[in-house]
Amino acid sequence: MGLAIVADHPRQNEVALQPEIVLRITLLDLRLAADAFLDQIERALRGADAA
């Protein structure tokens, strides 16, 4: 890990400044906590429809 996290912060900030919704989900996330992530996707889609 080390400095890789710090080096990635500017990229993450650029993503956060965009109007699009970005969700980070890995295959392991889906396998271990699918319901939680699918709920987040649903909330993101509903929020996009409301905008």
C-alpha cells in the first residue's frame, strides 16, 4: 500500500468533482455483501432519476 493510496487521491478527487455518480464495487464485495451493494445501486439510480 504505502504511497499508492496518496498517489491515487488526486484521481479520486477528479472523479468526485464530476456530476456522475461513481460506485466502487468489486467482485468480492458482491459475493460477500451483495444486498448492501445492490441497495446502493438502486439508491444511485433513483437519485439519478430525480435529478
